[in-house]
Amino acid sequence: MPGTMPHQVVAPRTFFEIEVGRRDGEILGHFHGRAIYEQVRDKYGARFAFLGLAPVLPDGRVDIRAIGRDQWLVDGALLYVRQGRPRPA
């Protein structure tokens, strides 16, 4: 249809994932073969602390509605909370 913009379907959890620039602190354990670090920093230097595993729905998808303010995903299933300045509303 002329004049329409192409669109792309993106998984909603993509909007809640941190682009990790650096992993800091102790390794707290492992999940699906990947280390769980005490803290991570995004590519801009903001710091996030490990909170726990992301909440999941019965079908195994991450329940993005249950992710709180200043909480973000790392590696698709690990939940981290921002330390310091909160993100804007």
C-alpha cells in the first residue's frame, strides 16, 4: 500500500534488556551455563545490581508486566535493578 511505513515485530522483552558493557563484582552463581554477576554496567556506565530471576508466565515467556520500575533484564532471564539515578517516568 503506497505511503505506509514497513513495520517490524519485536519481542516486548527487547525493550527491557540492558546492553551490558561490563560485568562487575563477584559471581553469585550460574544460570543455564552463564555466570550471574553481582553487578553489571550498561554501555553508558549506569550500574545495576542483581535482583533475581525474571518472573515467567506459565508458557515460559518473561512476564514483562511484572518487571518493576528501574528493573531490567540481562541475558534474557536475569533481573537487575538500577543503582543510583532512576530512569525518567
